[in-house]
Amino acid sequence: MSALPISRGPGAVRNERARRAILRAASELLAIDGYDHLTIEGIAARAHVGKPTIYRWWSSKSALIAECLVDHTLLPGTFAPQNTGDIIADISAWFEDVIHFMSEPGTSTLVRSIIAAAVDNPEVAVQLGERLGATPDSLEGRFRSGVDTGELKKGTPAKELSETLLSVVIYKIIAREDFKDGDSALFTRMLVSSSLAT
């Protein structure tokens, strides 16, 4: 996944203090109220700025959420698999880290709100994927390195494997289904075993 340009409205150069206050307010209200109830009016009031200020800098609330992700105001951490030479263990550990993150209080609800914003704005989907590690240099990169080192068969579709694993995470969040112990290793083996070099 590659980042898309963040959509911004026309206007004067931003005041950094106001920008930070707006991003923080949007992130806090998204976590509290969800995307459907998030309003520019509410963000402006919480950030102590005028509503026109927000509209000068962002074309929509979804564009604002995309910048919250770019800025790491939302989901400040990122996830990336290690490269220990054991691709099953490395991808399983990445999956386990994401599962633990999603099990933290409020996290799955927040991510569902981010997914709702992604329906309105593909920039949000790109940034969410990057926070979770589905990038050419992260999860996809680990699959590519597995091909390069002979852990995986030549021609293994690294991008598609990365996107499939991310889709499992997203589906579980949307369906409000909990991950069970052993799911990380199970899903990894199901997806990767046919591509392992013999």
C-alpha cells in the first residue's frame, strides 16, 4: 500500500498549535462518539477553533481522520514482523501483536470507527493498513524476503498474502468476533503453508 495525498481545503498556511488541537480533538471524539456521530462542529468546539478554520484546512471529516492517522494522533503505534529466518514464527508473532492490540479496551471500537471513515475516504483505508503493517516494507516485505531467501516458493504473491492477512483482522473487527488462543499460528499456517519451499 502506498499513501495517497491527504485532501485539504484551500486557505492560509496552518497554525501548528491549532492544527495539533484539531487533530487531538478529532481523535478523542472519534474514540468517544464513533465516526457516525463525529461532527465538524463538535471538533471545533473541543479544539477551541472556529468551524471555518477546519474547513479551510480539510475538505471533510474523513480527510481530517486520514491526517490524524498520518500524524499518528490516532493509532500511534505501528506493527511490523521481525525477520528471524522463520517466516511462520515471524508472521504469527506479528498477528499475535495485532490481536493483543485489538483486545485492549476501546481499541476494536475505535478501529471500527476508522473503518467507517474509510468507506468515505480511501486515504483512511491506506493509512489504517499502514498502521497495522500492511505496507511494501513491512508485512509484504517480510513475504518478499521469504521468497528471496528461499523460505517461500518463487512466485509467491507477497502483496496478496499481506492483504489477505490484513483482511482477516479487519473482518474479525467488523464482525465483533474475538480471536482465540492459537488463531495467529492457525491463520498463518493456513495461508502460508502451501507457499513454503520444500
